[in-house]
Amino acid sequence: MSYELLVEVTRNGTVESRHFGSAVVCDARGNVVESWGDIESLVFPRSALKPMLAIQLVESGASAHYALNDAELSLACSSHQGEQMHQDLVASWLNRLGLTEEHLACGPVLPEDTESAHKLLASGQQGCRIHHNCSGKHAGFLTTALHLDLSLDDYHHIEHSLQQLSLDTLSDLADIDLKQYPIGIDGCGLPAPTMPLLQLGHATARFASPVDLSDSRAQAIYRLHEAITNEPLYIAGHGSVVSELNEVTKGAVLAKTGAEGVATAALPGRGLGIALKITDGSSRARSVALLAILDHLGALSDEEKHQLQAHISPVILNSTGIVVGEIRPAASWLPRFNGIALNENRRKVKA
Amino acid sequence: MSYELLVEVTRNGTVESRHFGSAVVCDARGNVVESWGDIESLVFPRSALKPMLAIQLVESGASAHYALNDAELSLACSSHQGEQMHQDLVASWLNRLGLTEEHLACGPVLPEDTESAHKLLASGQQGCRIHHNCSGKHAGFLTTALHLDLSLDDYHHIEHSLQQLSLDTLSDLADIDLKQYPIGIDGCGLPAPTMPLLQLGHATARFASPVDLSDSRAQAIYRLHEAITNEPLYIAGHGSVVSELNEVTKGAVLAKTGAEGVATAALPGRGLGIALKITDGSSRARSVALLAILDHLGALSDEEKHQLQAHISPVILNSTGIVVGEIRPAASWLPRFNGIALNENRRKVKA
């Protein structure tokens, strides 16, 4: 296995930490357009699969039956930050289904958004299942289970037909039989399949351009494109690289992150899919690497890069508010990196 | 630069993430006893330097003049977790000096200990300077500055004679002139020197066995050994690998961590120093790697390993409380790894 040095973390100009990883750009036929590092080894795509897992919510007719709106479909694809807007929409969605928080199989956690978490604690409350970044995905599974008249209390188990259907859909996109590969359990209790990074890139490209899939599956994917593009804040949240990429590019780049350093981006207009894994699982490095690849592919205009510069190379602030370093793409892997001049709008990370 | 695969993070038995790094074991003369990966490249030792930075607090006579007790000296060497016991001792120490929190140059933060942070937020309070993991180190610097009649308002600047003295002391231990190497700014505002990992190992070995240093410096170091050994909870906190290693081994292993994946251990009885850097800066990997090296060196009895098993290979719990994976030393770099049978006392990490 070989890994590429993708991202460096500096302190006063000297490199302090290094993030290695692998990345691949595929087209919808599964051809490798470009790659860095080992793309044959297995990765757990984790939440990067969520938009693909939402396909059956639409394809089954559940979404239409329950009249899910764009925000709810975007939330079904989300790793949301647990902001008030996300909490409210999960709660109202469950309520419309006649269900409660107790039906969600994910565990109780504090919102990932620090401000929301602190506000909650200051008001004497604790984390709950709705705050879990996966609660929208779980609401989606419950919606499909209700529509297909499947049991609700074990919908997260791999033996449940909903999860078997999910593995079939993912296998269709990745063009391999995922049931032949190791499967773990995700942070929210659902099955966590594995696949080579190459197949994740291929699946992401087919999500971008589902021309080789069945018509019903392709239509479901186009519906999800529309929902995510119309409601980008529901797939992640304010200030997140995923929501801002989707919003700034008006759906030309549909990004998604996964735990342990995974990021993907579907480029519908170009029929490309990007998949990357930061070897060490770091989240601070994955967005920097993803933006570097998008820039390398010419997928972002200068105006878009200016709007996204918060994520291109964040600066590190210390506890006294002084800039002490930065997180940047390594110069070694993308010789054609076409950085813009960064200004005071760079994202500030406390460390 | 080459790095060794030190630690793996698994999910249902399949490796999900990998942490590379470098490590060295030195004796007090600077001989390399054993090493893994590149040990010549520069690292920022960060808080791993704190016990060495506390030397001048003792050597200057400040500690004796202000009658610092073992707990205060241990706290001067600490990255404390901000538990109530740490907050109280920093506050009473400053009060005895006639100073207040406002004299600390570090910025306001929440305690690193989650329970303490949540308790604080639930009571309507915010983070403050005393909660900073470095506030004990800063109290130590203020004590020395008072004793030497140096200015208090800029003690954290590299130009201040206290910081110049610190660099001299560190250079003495590391056996290189740190002023010739890059220096950044730390999270708490103090200078953050760099050195090759090899020199950090050497400095740690000389801290373990200061036989080649001046008598006054050696006596100061022995005083710090005693203080840390007598008050292990003040150098980090409950449940931490540093406090538990120091406590369980009764001072035979004096460990210290540094931000961005650094860990050191001084073994006074064997005159050895260990220094390691997780390349990506991960904190979850550094303690697992350190324990593996200590075991490899035969520095821990089976009884001690049983007591420390929480840190040898933590298990990962998901939000529903199920064990979904583990963090373990890679099998490739320590063929003689002599693991004990782990039981239900393994540390549980939420992820």
C-alpha cells in the first residue's frame, strides 16, 4: 500500500503534521481519470454513502407517498450538524409519520455544531437521538419501511430487508457485490460496508451521471440532485464544506463527507466522481484535499474559489486569537495547483 | 522521510484508519537504543517539553522561595484536564503569589475534561484562562518571573529573558542550540521550539538521568521526578494515560504528551528516554504507540499492564453503546509485542 502526502499542517511556516491518503477521479463507466496513492485497498465510505442510500427512499415511492419536500430529502442524505433547523425538521418529519424520536435506532448524542451543543447544555438539556448527524438518514429509512410495510424496530439490522435492499442498490452503483466484502457497524448502528476506494469513486461517478442505471434509479438520483441543490444547508449545515460547495457551485459539485477522513464529490455536469480517504481518518485534511482536487480538475471558477476560500487552506488560531499556522495541500502531489490569493476570509480553526 | 505504521484503527476486524509515525529510544549519552521511522526530521515537541521547562522554576530557587508543594510542581509540568482539582490549585497558587487569572498569558478555553466542561456550561459559565491545560505551566513562569524580579506582562514573548533562559535549558538537555532551529507560537502563546525527534529522545533521556548535567540542574530534575511521582493526577488528570502511567509505575515511567501526536517517557531507573511523533498529529494513536514501546522494552510488569490496559488497545463504542472496533498497535513494527489478555476494563472511546 502506498499513500500520497496530501495535506500539511504548519506552524510558523514549518510543517508540524502530515496527512497521507489516497484519491481517485472516475467517470461513470468506471474509468480512472486520475489517481493518487493506493486505490485498491478497502475503505469504509461511512456517511459518504448517504446520498446513495437515499435512492431507495425515492425509487420505492415512499418519498412521493409521504410528500417529502426538498429539505427532507436533503436531510435524508445528510450528516447534519444538529443545528436548530435540522432538529426541527427531523422532529416534524417523524411527527408527520406518526413516529417519535424513540423509533430512531441511532443513539443519543450532542449536536456536532458546537454552538448548538453549548446552547443545549446551558439550557440544562442533554444530547438526544434527533441530534445525531444521521437522524435524517434514519428518518428516511423509517419512511421507506412504513411505505413498504416492513418492521420498524429492527430496520437497522443487516438482516432487515431494508438493509439488504440498500446493499443491493450500493452494489449496483459500485459495480461489485458488497455482500462479498467485510461489513462493520456504523456509529449510528446501521451496517457499514467496505469497498475499494476505486469503487467508491465509480459509485460516486454513477451517482453524478446515472446513465447506465435503470430508468427508475436514474430518475430517483436526479430527484436527489435537485433536492440537495435546492436545500444545501440541510445536507450538512452552516459553514460546512459540503453545504457551501453544493450552494456556491449551484449543484455542479455535490460533495459529501464520511467519518474517518472520507470525502466524495459527484460532478453531474461532467459525469465525474471523486473519492478520497485520509489514511489516518482526519477530518481537517479531507476538505482541504477535496478542494485541491476540484481545483486541479478546473471544477471551480475563481469567483467560486473566492467564496470557498474558507475551506481551501484554513488558518489555525491559538487560544489567544493569534494565527499560528495553516492547513494546506502539500505541494508535491498537485503540481498544477492553481491557488487563488487568500484573504482575511480564510477559515479560522481553533487549535 | 519514512514513517512506520504504528497504530491501526479497526471496524469489525477490518482496518479502517492507519497512523504512521516515528519513534526513538535513547540513553542519556544520546545513543540510539532503538528507532522506528525517520528520527532526523524536525518536530514541535509542544507540551512534552513542560517538565523540562519546569526545571528553571526549581533551579532558580523560585519554587523553594514560594514553598511550592508537590502538587504545584506537578501542575507546573502539566497538561491538566481542567478538572475542579486543577482549577482550584491554579487559583490558590496565583492567589498566594498576589496574582490573578488576568496575569496568565494563555487564552480562555473550556476544560479538556468533557464532564468538567459540560458542568461548567450547564451552570451558565464559560471557559477561562485557568481552565487552559497550560495554566499550571504559566503559573510556574509567573512564579519564576516574580522571584527573579522580571516583568510579568510579557513573560510569554520569546524576547523575554525567561523564554531565553528556557531555550538555553532545553538546548542543554537536547544537546543542540534550539535558537538555530525554527520556533513557532504554541496554543497558549508561549514559544514553540522545534528539534529533530532524536534530540527530543535525548533530552528526555537526560531528564530521566541527568548525570551529565550540572549539579544544580540535576537536583532540580530529581525534585521534579519526586513531585510528579507523588502527585501524578496533577500532571494530567483522572483516566489519562500520563497520570495512570506515572501512578501505576510509581514514577518508573514518567510520561508526557504534547499536542499534535507527541508523546515522551523518561525512565529514570534505566536512564532511557522515549520520544514519538504520530505523523498526522493524532492523540488517539500516541498513547497506544507509547504503551507498545514500553511493553517492547520490558518496562511494564504484567500487573502494571493489567492496570494500564485501558490505554493499551482502547475499544471504540458507537452511539448506541455497541463495540464496533478497536485502536491497536500495528503488528508489523513490534514483532516481540508481548500483549496481555485484555478484559472488560479496556478503555471505551466514543466515536
